[in-house]
Amino acid sequence: MSEHENDASTSASAGPWSRYWASGVLHSCPGAFAGNYDDEIRDHWLAFFGGLPNGARVLDIGTGNGAVAFLARDAAHTLGREFHIEGIDAALIIPSEAAARHGLTVGHIVFRGGTACEQTGYPDRSFHAVSSQYAIEYSRVGDTLNELARILKPGGRAGFIMHHSNSKAVETTRAEIGIFDYLRQEAPLIAACRRLLAGLAESGDEEQLLDRLTNREAQQQHKEIAGLLQSVTAYARSQPQAAFVEGIAVQVSRTLQRTPTTGPAAALDSLTVLEDEMAAHRERLQAILRAAQGGPDVERFCQSAVAAGFIVDTPQVILRRGEDLLGWTVTATRES
């Protein structure tokens, strides 16, 4: 098995996340940490991995670009032990590139993208421990728990951090979805630009293009777009979670400014790329909301784990600096 391989056929349904990991982020909270996790999340995982023996085999599911897998390696080094660590994700991932951006190396960790946690392909009783952070709740939970019970050794440990429905991250997600609704319904900036560019694209030559750029209809459309740009920029500056919206406005403005040089067809292509990125972002946000766990959801999760053959510890919440709710933690042991 190579250090890092992707099965594109398996990961096709994980396209929005593949796009996200391709941006080179190390984990799903890049705005909160300059590098890898360095707070209570790190402490939690170091304690979890610290109970493993020398030579333990560790699997991180939904690994993304490897943040928790790197923490497993940190734990081994701190304890003077060696672990065999692997990470899988349904999406296409680039852990070696993301690690390099943060001063890390993949080393001997094995990563496999395009690998679903419901069907890992590993032999029975392969691992001493399995970790999952903001991962298992996106999957078919019952199937995944059965698979983890199959590949864990008797007495093996499984550790999960899951989204809490009242966490700060989920609250931010709800706010960002509202921002996308604003862009689509109240300030349809990109739609207005498309109408202008579609008309310009009908120009037969440069002279016709210049004429269309200055005719009355185009001037009215430019006025509409200018008003939308102003509204979107003001909105972005008034909402704590809306900073990314100003970036969208800047991209749109630059695209229009380049249109006389690049042509309307190229400008329309640029808008399509931007719309695809926005659609992928919104799809990821919706997935987070679907995955968020309330108290009854965690209770059902624990019941499913017991049914799969786990002994489950009492769920806990994990807080950052004692106040910001990060998620649920659940630890379970594979029955002997």
C-alpha cells in the first residue's frame, strides 16, 4: 500500500469535501488554529492514544488531511513508543501537501482517500484503536459501527468527537447558510452579472462588444450590479460570519473589470468556477447541520454502538477554554 493513494471511484459522492481538502487545509477548523489542534481537542486525543501499547495499530476514519493521525504520532513520540497509523477518508485527500504547508511531514503514516468508513477493506481484528473526529456522524452510523467492531481487536478502543447541535461551529454553520440565502434571494449579484455577460457574449466582434458595453441596457445593468456590490460589501462588514462574502464581491468586481480584455465568455467561465465553489461550500454546510448531534441523537448512537458489540462509556461534552462547546466525546471498547 502506498503512503498516500486515492480511489476516485469511491470518493465521487464526497466531491464537496474533496474540493475542501484540495485547498490544503489540515483540518475542518482552519480559522481557529494556525496549525494542528493545540487545545482541549489535542489533549483529548493525546490521552486517548496514550493508553495504547508500543506497536499499536491505529486507524483514523474521516481523516481529512490527517490532523488526528498526526496527533496519534505525537502521542507515540511523547511516550517513546511507535504506532502503525493509517487514515482513511471517503473524499480525495492530499495530506502530504497539507502537512508541508504546516511544517509537518507524513512520514510513515499511511493515508487512503476514496475509502468509505462503512466498508474499509481491512481484515478482521486489524487495529488496536480507531479514532474519528467530526466524521462518523456523516456516515451511515450503524454500518460504520459494525465495520469498526469487525476491524478492531477484542478489547480495542474507539474514540469519537462528534458535532454538537449547540456548538459554536454549528451555530456559525447556520449563520453561513443564512448568508448564502441572502446572496441568492436578496442580493443576487452573480445572477445580475450573468445577465449582463450573456448579452455581451452575443457580440460578434470587438466593436460590437464595445457598443454593447456602453448602450443603455448595459448601463442600467452596470448600475444594478454596482448597487448590489455596495449592498453585499456593506452586509459583509456588518455580519461577523460574513467576511467571506466581501471576497465574493471582490472576485465578481475583478471579473467584470477584466471583461473588456478577456471577453465575456471567459468572464462567464470565471463566474461558473465561483458558483461551483459556493455550491460546494453550501453543500458542506448542509452536511454539517445534518450531522450535528443533539442529546437524543447521541443516545441513539450509543445504543447502536452497543448493538454492534461495544461497551460504551458515558458521553461527555468537550469545551474549549472551559466555555466554547466543541462537541460530544464518546469512547467505547470492543467486547472481548
